[in-house]
Amino acid sequence: MELLTTAEIAKMLRVSEAWVWKHAARKARPYLPCIPLLGSRKTTYRFVKEDVEVWIKKLQDDFIAEQEHQAKLKEKALNARLGIR
């Protein structure tokens, strides 16, 4: 199991560290899978590389499914307008 830091995840996802913090802290969706390390001053996060890769794949799959669903709805609406069943 490979653990990555916030900086490494930011580089991997090509986003800012602030974005990673926000999504790891559950302050914005999509929530980033992480392991919170509670400290005396602040929480830090570590990320299991494989979990983040699975998370990315799920986001991609969900996006594709939504696009296909929207295309079917548009096709159905167009067919209804044209009187095609």
C-alpha cells in the first residue's frame, strides 16, 4: 500500500493543494478518499494511491453513464417531436 501526501496527490491530479485539502476535508464534492491523521494542531491527510485511482475510475464511469443517459433522453425527446416511436 503506497501512501501519498497532499502535495503528491495534487501533482497526480493536476490540481492545487488547496483543492485536495477542500475535497479531503469533505468541504466540497466529490469527496476524496483519504486517511485523516489527527494531530495536536491540525489534521493532515494521507492518500492510498490505489484508492485514489479507483475513485478516479468511478468518476469517469459515472460521467460516461450520465452522458449516455442524457443522449438517450435527447433522442427520445427528438423522436417524440417528430412523432417517431
